[in-house]
Amino acid sequence: MASLVARKGKEVAMLCSLRVIQHLSTSAANTPRVGFIGLGNMGGHMARNLGRAGCALFLHDVNRATAESIAGSIPQAIALNSPEEVAAQSDTVITMLPANDLTSQYFLSQHVTSVYRDAGGIFRAVRPGTLLIDASTIDPLLAGELSREALEHNAYMIDAPVSGGVGGAEAGTLTFMVGGTQDAYSKAKPFLNMMGKNVVHCGENGTGQAAKICNNMLLAITMIGTAEAMNLGRSLGIDPSTLAGIINTSTGRCWSSDTYNPCPGVLPNVPSSRNYEGGFATTLMAKDLGLAIAAAGKMKASIPLGSLSHQLYGILSKQDEYAGKDFSSVYKLFAGEKST
């Protein structure tokens, strides 16, 4: 009896899902049909902004409950069981994927390629003319490979990694760094504008990823430098707020000092003033630096400070007291304190 009830329940749920899909499929002709895969801290907000802009959304996440919760908060949205199902229903598909193992760029690439290539993946059901937008941060060379595979399916693909953090995703003020053809970029721009305020065409496929890893490598270097300087000043008896004010009106000024200062109490509403909670995790910075190291190795480019930053964040990402904290928690290391 119990098994019969359970089976009937599943049949009813499946019937309801089919009816929702049919409803979304027969939406007004001018309603964009957008698939979104990867609904984490960033992706969830990005999907909601697409919903607010009037898109009909087909959602998927490895955490089914997350997908259903977000779908329930958007008027025209449904959670589906696989990337393949999403691709079958969508004219545009956006992926925003984290790494399976956030300390390794290899596992991130594996995650992205599995979503596109594996059984149940996007390429199994993508329709001719579909626009594919990967907003994950991956190896630039892999981005090029995936774009060529998309063309084999008569689809178009761009890489569009983002900058702006969770706050930017929620506010719809992200910066998108886009790699792809001019035609694909033009088709993608309206959707990217629904989620961000700065959309930059960097060049051919892979150049968006190149811009992202270069930016984040520099961010890591400047954060480490800012943390060192703030800790040295404090050790020498300078009030941190006074020192930050001097730096921010002098030649040492940078985003890490004037907008995201790593010293607790200098700025309100940044991770350093809330025990480094939220923000951009140390593990994610280690992953992005790994991508920079891999790209530099392939291009035989010299990045000594990037390499040192990668070593430092790699060490921190393996320590429980730092791994889940914001990357500005590197300050605690120099201050001789543990992050709790």
C-alpha cells in the first residue's frame, strides 16, 4: 500500500512538472526561454535577476532542493532533473559551476566538461541555434575546446566569467568578461545586462577566461601586499584606520585597501569586519590561482608573484580555519592569529 501511494505521488509530481513545462513552452513568443545550471551563492541570485527581467527559466542544480526553492521564488520557472533536460527546453543556457574540489582547477574543469559532455549533459540535447554561456571560471584553453564542440552541434558558445562577488550577483551589478565571436557576444549581451552592469567583449573564445584569471591573480597579489602593510603598520603602532586613510590617498591605493580592506574594523560591511564570513572563499582564490599557474606554464610566461600567491593560498586552503573564510583572511596569518 505504501509503495502504491509513493508511486502515485511520483506520477502526480511528474504530471505537474510536464504541465509546467508545457505552460512555459507555450509562453508568449517574445518570452526568452533560458536554462540556468548551477544555483549556488552566485548562480541563485543571477537566475532570480533573469526571472525579474521576464525570462522563462529552466533550472538545474546538483542539489535538487536548491533548484526547487529558487524555482518557487520565480513566476515562470521550473526545476529539471539534468542539464540535458534543461538544454532540450531552452534557447539560451547559462552555466555557473563551482569545482567539485575547490582547491583544484582540474576538478573544476572536470565538473564543467561533465555538464556539457557526459550522458545527461547539455550537448546530448542542445538544439541548433542555441546560445551557450559559461560563466564559470575555467582554463582558457578548455573554453576554446567547448566552443568548438558547440559549433559541431550547430550551437554558439561564449565564456563569460564574472567579477563582483555575491553582492554584485544579488544587486545585478556584475562585470562579465566575454570571449567569443562578435555575433555570439551580441546575442548574449541582453541576457548579461539582466545580471550585470559591465559587459566587456575581450576577443575570441577563451579570452574572457584569460581576463578573469589575470584579474584574480593581481587581486591575490594586492591583497597579500595590503595585508602585510596593514599588519606591519599596526605592529609599528599606527592606528589601522589612520594607515588605511593614508594608503588610500597615496600611491599604495588599490581595491584591496580602499574597498575590501583585510584589517578588521577599518571598513564596515566587508568580510574582515565580520570574522571573514561571506565574500570570496580562500579555496576559490587558490583554485583561480591554480588556473593562472597552469595557463602561464602552457604559455611559458613568468609569474613569480603569482606563483608565490598560489603557494600561500594553497597552504591556507588546506587549513580548516581558513578554507571557508574570505580570502582577505590572509591578514590573520601575518597578524599571528587564527581565524575562528
